[in-house]
Amino acid sequence: MLVDGASRCILPEGMRTSGEPSLNALAAVAGDRFDDWQRQINRILLAKDDEGFWCARNGVLSIPRQTGKTFDIEWLAIHRAARSPGIRIVWTAQHFSVLHDTFEDMCSRVLRPEMGYLVDPEHGISLAAGKEEIRFRNGSRIFFRARERGALRGFKKVGLLVVDEAQILSDAAKASMLPTQNRAYNPQTIYMGTPPGPHDMGEAFTRQRAKACAGRAHSTFYVEFSADRDADPLNEAQWAKANPSYPTHTTRDAILELYDGLTLDDFRREALGIWDEHGTTSVIDQAKWDEATVDRRRDGGVMSFALDMNPARTRLTIGACMRYDDDTAHIELAEYRDTGHDGTMWAVNLLAGVWDKAAAVVVDAQSPAVSLLPELQDAGITVTVTNASDMGKACGRFQDMLRDGALTHLPERRQEPLWTAARKATSRAIGKNGLFGWQRPDDDTDISPLVACTLALHGAMTSRRDPTREEGAWY
């Protein structure tokens, strides 16, 4: 079972039955119909296994603008509310303006006379700004919340979470949303968007795609419509390849309007569905990385350290950097331990032992390792806490020094976790000024060794503290 015309279609396992015919019947009552590609997507999203659980606990849709994907998922949400009494559904978008348009569209559907048995037209719609909601007679509710307002806090037992504008979904925003489904029975999440641009916080969407394409997401349905990477942007055959609604529902004028209103790069992403190559390939030049390998570090520099922890909090990393008077530097993975086996206080004790000879100890404010700040401060360590801008500058400095031959590190046989992170890390945009940060390509890759070494380099190159020039062991 595939989706006609899709450039990529990765199916979940165990599909036995589907509620798609019921959805078709509901929409038909209101006078709406689905195209074949929409029906095929719905058939997969509404597929259940032998035990009655959703096969696609995560639906990931990378589909260009003006195709009808929002219309389709709107009906799927209405169907779930109508057929699952008491279900709580949250539809979220980054911007309130986008969310409000969706809310008005869905209201126009459920308030049709043919839908009167589902929603009370007098009391079923909440128009309060920031609290838009559709209430169904069977107790189901669809909430509409904008992520830019941080309005998802407090939601519980969300059975269906629809993440619109997924191309600007950050890891932090995703982490704040997922707990809303922790106590829900048989929950499902649908992400839909276009390929992220260089200034979008699209790391979560990028990772979902990478994981699905690598075959590591058995409960994920991934579908992508896109033109060829080298497509002529004015080739109408490529428009049809990227947009399954062209020219039947999406007109030539509508595509040309996008072409006139967007930059060429944005048109490739928004209208043709073409992903930037940097989203799924390593951002670190592997030839330069190999050239930077040395058998041992030079003596005579000033030490700095940094802490980082992976999102699952299972690994704690200390990165180290030695800065020299000629403004070159050497980085190493100082320690990399399993927190389940060793805990975390070992890191505090180790750093306390070297603090007198260190220029800096750095922790990023968004790292799980920030939880160790009180213990580090109690140990007499002055910790440098970095923000997103600092991280962007640190990653840029790392790349610049690597390119210029001003950065060294040890061989892979002695630093395997750091090498793995450097080989697999991708990038994510930070703000709109060209800054970027390291990003995991998938949930299985731990880039904390690279992050810790990058922050140690940042501390070494920016700290004014120079406590000693005596040589000594790092750890």
C-alpha cells in the first residue's frame, strides 16, 4: 500500500484494518470528497494492528503548499472527534494567524446543516482569543493553540496531536508538547509541513524524516512529495510531481504566484518540496577533520572544560580544550560515562579537582547538564552558562578553526564517541543571522561529545581567566 505519486513513502508495520471508509462517508455527508492520494494517506494514518492500536503512532507529511494537505487532516481530526467520544485533540501551529485560518475552516465544516448532529451550533464553538475550541456532543474537543504563545502547557491525555508548520518545530518545542500525550490511550501525532529553510528551527522535523528514511521508525508513516533536486523551477511536469493537486485543484496561476512571491530557494522548498542537502548530511568537513588528527596534544597551553548530556540523560560528557599562545587549540573528549552506572557526581568531583588550573568550565543553558549547576557552584567552580547565540558563535568558531588548520584532536581509536558525533552531526539554524548549532540526525546518535568539545573551545577562546601556565594532566 503506497501513496500514488509520492517521491518517498515509508509505511508502518502491522496494518490490518483502517477507518478510512468511515472518514470518507462522514465527509461525503457534508459534500466533500478526497483525491486518491489523500485517501491513501488517510488509509494509512487510520490503520490499526491486530490489537486495535494505531500502526502509525507518528504520521510525518512533507508536502508542498497549496496541495490540500490541511483540508485532508482537518477532516481526519473531525472524524476522530466524531467517532471517539471524549477524545482530546490539539491542533498546533507556530503562528496564530495560520492557526486561526485553520480554526475558521474547521468551524465552517462542522457547522454545515448536515453536521448538526455532531456539534451544538450555539455552545459548541469557543471564539475566545487564544482559547479557540470546537466541542462535540459526545464530549470530544478540538483545541487550537499557537506554539509561539507557549499555550500547550497544562494539556493532558491528548489522543491526537496535529503539528502544523512542522518545519519550524524546534526540539525544545517538541519536548514541551509530547508530555501532553503521556497518559492518553492509543495516542497519535501527525506532523505536517514543508522542508525547513536555513533559518527555521526545523531540527525535530528533519530528524523525524531522517529516522524514517533510515528504517529506524517502525511506528512512523512518512510521505514526501517533491520535485527532482535539479528541477527547473518553471517546469510544469515538476510542479505536478511535487503537487498532487496540480492542475486539478491547484492552478498554474497559484503556482506562479508562489514563484513571484518567494525567493528561488524558498520556492524550491515551499512549492517543490525539495529538501536542502545539509539537512541529512554531516556538516563537518570530514577531510579537514581527518587532517586535524594528531597523536598527542602539545604542552604549554591553558585548559578549559565543558559539560554536556544527551537528551535521554543516559550519557554525561566532559569536553576539554587546550588553548595556545598562537591562538590555535586542541580538543579532546575527557570523559564519557553512562549515568545509569556512574551517576553524575563524578563529573563535579573531577572538575573541582582541575578548576584551579582551568580558564573556564562551560555548560549550555539548554543542556540537561545544567541540572548540575548547584553542585558545581557548591564545589567552588564559576560556571559559564551559554545561550543560543553563544552556541551559534561557538559552532562557527569550531568550523572556522578546523578549516584554517588551527584546531587539532586525537585519533579515532582513542576518541570514538567524538569521531562518531563529528561524522554524523548535522546543523540547525539559530536565529536569522547565519548562526547555527549542531543537530542530531536521529534519536540514536549522541552528539554530546561534539557539543562538549565545542563549548570547551568556546570557553578557552573567550575566557579572560588565565590562572596558570604550569603544565599538568587534564584529568
